[in-house]
Amino acid sequence: MDDKEALLHFFDRLGEYPVIKAITGVFLWMAKALFGPTFRAAYGAVGVLYILDFITGYSYAWMHPQIKPDSRRMFHGLVKLLIYLLLLIVGHQSSSVMFGSFIQSVIEAFVVLTEVKSILENIKKIADFKGVHIPFLDALTVMVQGKLTETTQRKG
């Protein structure tokens, strides 16, 4: 592909899925309106990760013959999103006090990493269901689960 074709391909890609991109833009605008000029990348990341978690979780439920997509579980997902939103608001509000940006960063990290873990678990379930072995994913899942088990054992 020469430079001109690459440039045209890039612009074609920008024009794909205009409705989804416009809706995403509206949500980002709303987030900026809620949080003001201090909108952080973590807020957008949480939104994207939440959507990916929903898609991967719903996909697994749709693929698996013994599991049916359940509106109650989707409602629980909305509750989770509201909890994330409240945590991010608390973090944002705490950023105005001493060491508040530290608290804000910790809250953002917890929310982002929780969603990443959930997405990895969903992808692992899909891969296992389809009989696909992904060594990197397997190792990553074992590492994350091992850290969680280790932390739980220390508390217990």
C-alpha cells in the first residue's frame, strides 16, 4: 500500500460507524460537562472498558447454550456502572484537598483494573468454551487469580 492509499484508507476508517462514534462523542461531552476541564483519561478508559466488559460478557452468555442473557444481570451491570461513576466523582472531588490527587489516582486505578480483570475473565471463558488455547491469556489469568488468592489468604 503506497502513501496515498494508506491516507485514503485512514480516512475511510475514520468514517466507519459514524453513529457509534457520534454517541461516544456525546458521552465524552457529558463527562466533560460533569467533570469540567479536569476530565481525565481514566474516565474515558472506564467507559470503554465497561463497554468491552459488557460486550465480552454478553457474547459469552449468547454463545453458551446453557446460559441465557439475563436482563437482571444487565441491571447489575448498570448498578456497577453507577458505583464506578460515584467512585470517580468522589475521587474527582477529593482532588482539591491535600493528597487528594493521590486518592483520585488510586480510585481510578482500582476501577480500571477491576474492569480489565473482568474483560480478561470473559475472554478466557470464551476461549475455553471455543477450545482455543491462548498461552499468554492463560498465564495472565493465572497470575491475576494467584495474586487475588494470595491477598485473600493473607487477610484470612
